[in-house]
Amino acid sequence: MIYNISYSYYFAVTTKEGPKQALEFLDAEHDVKLIITDYCMPGMTGYDLLMEVKESPKLKHIPVVIMSSDNIPERIKKCLDAGAKDYIMKPLNAVDVPRLLSYI
């Protein structure tokens, strides 16, 4: 017998103009399940944002995924060693989505 089981998920996605605005949003007690950030941003890198999140007692439990178009092994290792759940190459592919969902 073959069973076809499908799941429906509904997510609220919030975007912010930059990392400072994202940190303000996160500090405002919103129920955030996952942070996906670009590595290259104005004002701070995705690594810097990761460090801000991981150093905050209020935010450190939130999984952080960093995305980049740059495949730089040292950068990837640095981000993962600092606590990023994943480092995904852009563009995001459909095969990446189940892995992202597993972090929630």
C-alpha cells in the first residue's frame, strides 16, 4: 500500500530593511522561530548579526541561517562555529526548504 501524506504549513514572514532594524524588531518581543539573513549587508555582516543574536540572553535560542552567494570555506566555518544552524548558498533552491523547516 502506498500512502501520500502532505503537510500544509503557514508562515508569517517579516522582512526588515537592514540588520539594525532587524535587531530592533527582535528586541521587541516578537515570536520569531527562525532568522534567515544575508551575509553581505550594509552596516554589519551576517556574522555580526549572528553574534548579536547569540550574545543576547533573550534571542540566543533563535536559530540563525546565513545565506550568501560567496562560497568562502573560512567564512562558512566561522559562521557555523559561532552558532549558525546553516550557511546556504544563494539562490535558495526548493531542496533547501525542508532543511530550513527542520530548524524551526
